Amino acid sequence: MNPLSWIPASWWTWKVWRVLNPIHLVLGIPYAAVFRGSGFVSVLAQLAIVGLVHEQADGDFLKANGGPWEGIKDAYSFVAGGVLYYVIRLVF
């Protein structure tokens, strides 16, 4: 079964997927929570490195796999998850 079939095919859903990968965003939140003691900038740098290494291993920077923009989008989605974690901590 394809997990993408669970997502309703609305315009908003696909628009979000074009600019941000929600799975990588969600994975960045617990990573930031675990390493929050190392500081904000350090956590964002770590998430950027994790994103770049992950996408390099995936092959998303290759032109055949929609790269380089697919890889860049997925890599910064990890960092966006860390930023979201810190915003939630500031608000609540």
C-alpha cells in the first residue's frame, strides 16, 4: 500500500508537499527535543547536516531523482522541524 494514498488529493496538501516535506519536518522535532541542551544554533546545524547526509544517501540531489531541488527541499525540512520545536517551546 502506498502511504501517499492516505493523503487527500486537495490543492493545499499538494502545495505543502511541493515546498516542504512533512515527514522530514516531523522527524526534526524529536531530534531537536533530544539535543536541545546543546543550543539553538547547534541543533539547527546538526539538523542541516543530518538532512544533507540523508538526502545524499537517498540520491535526491541527482537529476534523475528530481534533484537538486528535491534534495534541497527535503534537507531544509529537517531544519524547519527544529525551528518549529523551538517556536512551540517559546509559545507554550
